[in-house]
Amino acid sequence: MSNILPFKKKKNEGGNIMCKNNHHKWEVVKDQQFDVKSGKLVTVERCSRCKKKRNRLS
């Protein structure tokens, strides 16, 4: 009889694949929702998958 080897599921190394392809899921940060930067209104957003931040001018 042959030996049966249990295979392990590969871990997704390097983060989310959607975020790697620039398909982020942006959400507005409530505690830093508005920030004044050089006289313009700025909204701070964070990706819910990879926690990357970006600033949007309003």
C-alpha cells in the first residue's frame, strides 16, 4: 500500500491580490475625516483590505 501525503493549503503571501492590482476598497476614516491642507478640504481614506491610506481633494 502506498503512503498518502497530506497537502497543505498555500497561504496568500504578500497581501490581497485585488489590492496588488490596484482594486482597493476605500473607506472614509471617521476620526480624521476632514483635514485642511494648503487651504483645501481633504478627505482621508483607507483601504479596508491592505490599510493603505490616500487623501482626496473635495
